Amino acid sequence: MSRNTYNDVPPDILDNEEDDDSVAVESGSDVEFDLEANPSSVQRGTEVIRRFWTTLPNAPGVYRMLDLKGDVLYVGKAKSLKARVGSYARGQAHSNRIARMIAETSSMEFVTTATETEALLLEANLIKQLKPRYNVLLRDDKSLPYILLTADHPAPQLVKHRGARKRKGDYYGPFASVWAVNRTINALQRAFLLRSCNDSYFENRTRPCLLYQIKRCSGPCTNEISPEDYAELVSEARAFLSGKSNAVKQRITEEMQQAAEELEFERAARCRDRLAALSAIQGVQGINTQSVEEADVFALDEQAGQFCVEVFFFRNWQNWGNRAYFPKADKSMTPDEVLSSFLAQFYDDKPAPRLILLSHEIEDAELMAAALSTKSETRVEIHAPQRGERRQLIDYVLRNAKEALGRRLADTASQQKLLISLGQAFGMNKAPRRVEVYDNSHIMGTNAVGAMVVAGANGFMKQHYRTFNMKSEDLKPGDDYGMMREMLQRRFARLVKEEPRTPDQQENASSSDSEDAFPSWPDLVLIDGGKGQLEAARQALADVGVGEDDVTLVGIAKGRDRDAGRETFFKIGQPAFKLPPRDPALYFVQRLRDEAHRFAIGTHRAKRKREMVKNPLDEIPGIGPTRKRALLHHFGTVKAIQRAALEDLMKAPGVNAATARAVYDFFHERG
């Protein structure tokens, strides 16, 4: 049969099609793709797929579909690569999203694996790394926080942890928010009196700190407690966090009673306070369940073509919080398809609990459980309960998912109305989809920083925020105009270089209503400043080839006495104007400006704080923490080290002649 037709794939191959479990569209998902109107593009993609299909093995693996630019369109897994890829090679019965994906495919890449389980894990990893347009994407920039009880020090530390698990110790979690972790750690400190200070602080203490005075630490740093007794506290904390809470409380209760019988009322009071702290940990966790010791509960809701996955975390029969996720997925996908793909990505960077409860049955539940069991090195079960207390728990989580998605849709609608009013206020043809606001902060020109905040239909897009450390040697201290020029030149020079756009692309970007295709180019740029700042911004954009028609520039000058509501607006080619006092656009601009100001001030203060605590010894090559500590212990202060003679430096413990010479030369060259 001719290779130019759609049907040259053997029927037995086409009959083995597996369900596509994670297809979604990032951009253009609202545009209908007509197979009859676009047969040539689909046929070209089909022929590309056929060429790869002929040499594929009947083995499990992962495949990637790439466009003309080499960007990954889609990542999928397969029990049989030949059968799965062959399912794309037919020209009929494809949904619109599959047809779009095939039409854009110009190449494919493959990785064979030993088992389908390995393919599932690799697929989830690649989706999170590559973020393909046609996959369900877990949009979350932050890892979940844990509590860490360290095991790399004689006096273990109880701390909050987020990120890779590189430090030796026991990790408990995840918690839904940092607030939940902080609240629990505070209670654990009162209950078990474990230290929270870092090792350097611990080693340099000569007397107990304030936490010891307020009975939040047992003072192991200055031997206020013996190593054996501290180890007993650590053992109790580990047992409590591991689920043996009743045994720990019983032991403390017995100790309290014994202390009372022996008339040691202070020790009895300490035990009483510890019991109260443990009760607080167990009592403020919201809903708790008697049938679930350790589980993650997932419930998915769909409204208006958008999805929300609510996750509740249960550990030791306690609710450790919840979190809502809004995965990116095509509206034509079924809930079980979205939930299946979401689940694989969710556990890509974290261990799974022993039990996972779902609101929807997923087709590959057994495969998913096997993959997570292999990764976690413990048996993981996945269930979608239909009755009983677990079903009531699912219903509770599902109600939270519905409410979270309803709030998000309402917020998005309100935000879109504000963007429309903002575009009308500044004479734009269309509502801006991306708004950037620029501000800078400094004190007499020192520690100068610039800040950019970004807003869109989903509110403030904090993952797109950016700070600028002023680098220009020609910049004079306190030159606000110069700082604005440098900031905008760096921002737009990079944008022009990395993502240049033609007028056609600009028009297409402006007309797209896809929420997920958040543009890289701003439609509206707000400058915190008057006519002078606006002119500096215009020159900066012109220097990098960005014209007045590419981006709308508006300057915001504060009103008399810096009162909100009296702002004056400046736009190139127009006289200055003001907005009506009760105009929603005015309030929106104030929010944007205040957020930029907050971000700039916060960044400036953080930089100034780093500079204030900066130790000159850190700048000397070869001076690490040990030698720095030895010098400070010997001389007392940095100023004493700076005044010391070379011979005195050589007498310091742990400092050899070469190190002493390096320290001496460093300070005397500066003097």
C-alpha cells in the first residue's frame, strides 16, 4: 500500500492502542483543529511517525515528539513502543488535540526501559524537566516542607527542611505549608526541648541562649543537660513523630506523677507543660481520622474546563494540612486521565506514603503503585474508596477542591475585568495580558537594587519576578534615572535576544485567550516615577530596538503629600492625566505599584543586611570557617586581627605562616 496514505499500518498494530493518559495543550487549546481542513499537515506528521515506527522494538520505554525547533511537544510511556507509536500513524479517529500534536511533529526520540514501571517513572521525570506543551503539567515552583531531626551531630537538631534530602537524619512530612511546619516545630520545642540552632551557633555558645530561658530548649550547647538525657529527649521526639504518640505521652505522664510524689514540683510542672504541648500538636490539626494512619488523599474537581487537585496529608492519624494544585490540562481530558498524570509527577521528587486515596479510579493504578513502591522501597497502595469513613474523607477533600477552584475562577474573572479597565484607562486596543511594574530602592545610592513585578489574569505571577543588582560603573550614587535605564536595558535586551517576535507574532499573542500561554513580552510597562523616569525608560527601550508600538509605557507620579488616589499618569505623546478617584483601574494600579515597592524594598533590605553582617575574613583566599573561628577566638574581633602584627598572627592556634601572611597582606593592602 502506498506510504502516502493513512492506512499502511497493520491492523494488529492499530488495535493495540493504549489510552493516552497525559495529553494536554498549553497554547491554542481553545482552537478547533479540523482534520478535513488540514489534511496535509496531519499527513506530514503521520509520515514522520511512520518512519520511526518501522524500527521500533516491542519493548517498554518512553517516547518524545519534537517540533521543527527541536522543542518537545509531548512525552509518553508505553508498554510496547512499537504498538504505542503505531497508534499515532493512522489518519482517522484522532481527537483534535492528538491531531494538533501529530501535525506539529517533525522528529521523535526514544528511550527503552527494562519494565513499564521504569518507563512510568522516567516519563514523570522528563515531563517535569521538559514541560512539554501537550502534557498535563504540575504547575508548582515550591517543594513541600518537612521536619528534619538531624543525625549528623552528637546533639541532634530539630529544623524545618525544604529541598533535596542531602543531610543525614529523619524526615517527617510533607506539610502543606511552612506555617504548619513552624507551628508544629514550636510545639515540639516546648514538648521535647530540642535545639533548633545551627551547628556553628551551637559550638560557639558560652552560656545558654534565650530559648533555654523560656523553656524551649534544654541547653545541650553549654551542658545544661547531659548527653544521655538529651539523647532520651531525641528518642522520645523520634517516637512521637513516628506515630507512637500515646506511648510517649504515657511515659511523660508517669514521670510527672513520680515527680509529684517525690515533691519535685518544678520537674512535674515541666512535664505538665510538655504534655500540654503534645496535646496542642494533636488537637489543632483540623479533621483527624481514626482509620487512616498515613495517607495522601487526592480529590479532583473540574469546572469551566479547568482542573483543581486538592491534596490532604495525613501522618500518625493527624491531618498535616492541605494544598490545592491547578494542573494544566486540555479540557477534553477525563478526570481520571488528569489525575493519573498528576500523581506520577507529584511523587517524582518525594516519597509516597503507604496509602494513597483517590476520588477517581485510574486505569493504571496497579502500575502506579508498583512504581511508587519501587521508588519508596516500601509497599504503596492506591485506592478509590466508594463507602465508609474513607469515602467520607474523599468527599470532604472533594468539597475543598470545588471551593478552591470556584475561588480561583472568581478571582480570574475579577482580575480579567481589572485588566480590561486598565487597558481602557491607558488607551490600549486590548486588555493587557502581561503587566510589568518597575521600581528601584537604595539609601544614598548604596546597595542599589531594581525590581520587576509581573501581573496577569491569574494575579501576581511571582515566579516571573526579577531583581537587578546595579552593575554599571558609570552609574552615579542616587541616579534614579540611570538605574531605571540600566534595569530596562538589561531586561529587554535579553528578551529581544532570546525571544524576538515579529509583528505577526505580536498580534497572535495579543489575540490569544489561553490562560496557560502566559506571554514573555509585556503589553504594558508601568514605571514608578514621573516624566523624567518615563523618558529614561523610553530611551532604554529604544537603545535595544523596542519601539513605542511594541510596548505601552506609562509613568506613575505620586500625588501631593504622596497621598494615594492623587497619582498623575504620564504616557508618551499625551499630556499628563489623572484617573477618577473611584475608578477600579486606579485601585488596581495602586496595588501594582505597592507590590513593586514592597518587592524592591524587601530586596534592598536583604542586600543591606548581608552587607552589614559581611565579615572581611570571608574575602581572604584560604580562610575557611575553621581558621576564621581560630583567629576570632584568639584575637576577639576583626579590628584586632586587622591591627595585629605578622608575628602575632603566626602565634594564633591553627594558623600557619602562609595563612598569617595572607591575612596580614589583605588588611595592609587595603589600608
